[in-house]
Amino acid sequence: MSENIEIPIREKNIVLIGFMGVGKTTIGKLVAQKLYRDFIDVDEEIEKIYKIPITQIFKELGEKEFRKFEKEFIVNTCSQTKLKVISLGGGAFLHEEVRNVCLSRCIVIYLDLSWESWKERLPLIIDSRPVLQNKTLEEIEEIFFKRREAYALHNSKICTNDLPPETVADSIVESIKMAWDLYQPHRE
Ligand SMILES: Nc1ncnc2c1ncn2[C@@H]1O[C@H](COP(=O)(O)OP(=O)(O)O)[C@@H](O)[C@H]1O
Ligand SMILES: O=C(O)C1=C[C@@H](OP(=O)(O)O)[C@@H](O)[C@H](O)C1
Ligand SMILES: [Mg+2]
């Protein structure tokens, strides 16, 4: 369990979680722009470090190595930074240490999508998500619902069904600003 250091809420990192394909990378970038913050996409950072795409990391080094690096990268980043918008990969929140560091130091936003809507995203992401390869739709559905248990731990949930990325990003910004004003109101 990481220590619960009091970071002013306006300075906390904003972390986006949720199932693969729900829009964490796309929407995280927009939220960062709207709040004038730096954006960190954990998968993109890992790809830059290994200099190969995630699919190749899975193939050449294996999922175990990816998960170890992913966990360490997130724990370090969340412990050492403030004022960032960070999009995690969909499997990252399954690590207990990742959940602990995110929930103690960041504002965690869960992007949710119904199974029916998510199925329409599948063709867009199937080739770039190794976890989905060689699986039946029933097997993917099982993972989709199983992972909801981990995602249930969050600070705020946004249902993204039928909403374009801009609208989702606007509603995240609105909800964050509300939390800022509630818990750390500006003093004149
Ligand atoms: N709100 C949305 N509506 C429609 N398509 C979306 C939305 N958000 C993301 N997408 C599309 O879904 C795919 C996966 O998005 P991405 O941001 O990579 O998701 P994640 O990071 O959660 O895996 C991309 O092709 C993206 O353009
Ligand atoms: O859910 C997962 O296990 C994964 C999700 C991916 O990220 P996105 O959630 O951004 O697709 C990426 O980290 C990797 O392919 C594994
Ligand atoms: Mg992503």
C-alpha cells in the first residue's frame, strides 16, 4: 500500500482507466489540452522506451515482461509527478500496486462503455491489442465483464455510449472542475 500523501486536489494527476478501446488515449489527449497539462499515454511511453510496438513487445518478450514494466512505470510516474493527465492501458488497473498508487495520489476517472457499444469498436482495435487476438467473442466478453471488478475502484465514472470524444472530454473537465471547487475553493 502506498502512503496517502496529501496532494492538493488541483495538482493531482488525472488518470483515465477502462477497458481497451473505450477511448482512454484519444480522450486523455483532449482532457490534457483542455486543462493545459502534459499528457502521458503509458503504452506510448513503453513503446518509446522499448522502441517497438506493444504487439511486438508481447511477441518478443512476453506478456509477463510487459506487465512488470507497465506496473513499475506507472508506480514511478504516479509517485514522482503531479499536474499530468495519464491514460493507462486497460490491463494496468489489475495490478494492486497500480490501483493503490493511482487512488492515493491521483484523480481516477473510469471510462465505461456498454458491451453492445464496445463490440462496434472491435474492428478498430483488434490488430493492435494482443490480448484480444485468437479469442472468441464470448471469451472477450468474459474478460470485459471480469475487468469491471477492478475498474469499480475509481473516483468518477463517465459513460461514453454514443458520445464523441470531445463531449466525453468536456464532461470529464466539468466533473474535475467541480471537484476542485468543492474541495479546494479559490480564496479571494
Ligand atoms: N468516444 C468515441 N467514439 C467513437 N470512437 C472512439 C471514441 N473514443 C475512441 N474512439 C476510437 O476507438 C479506438 C480506440 O480508441 P483509444 O483512444 O485508442 O482507446 P483506448 O486507449 O481506451 O484503448 C480509436 O480508433 C478511436 O478513434
Ligand atoms: O487491456 C489490456 O490488457 C491492454 C490494453 C492496451 O491498452 P489500451 O487499453 O489503451 O488499449 C495495451 O496496454 C495492451 O495491449 C494490453
Ligand atoms: Mg490506449
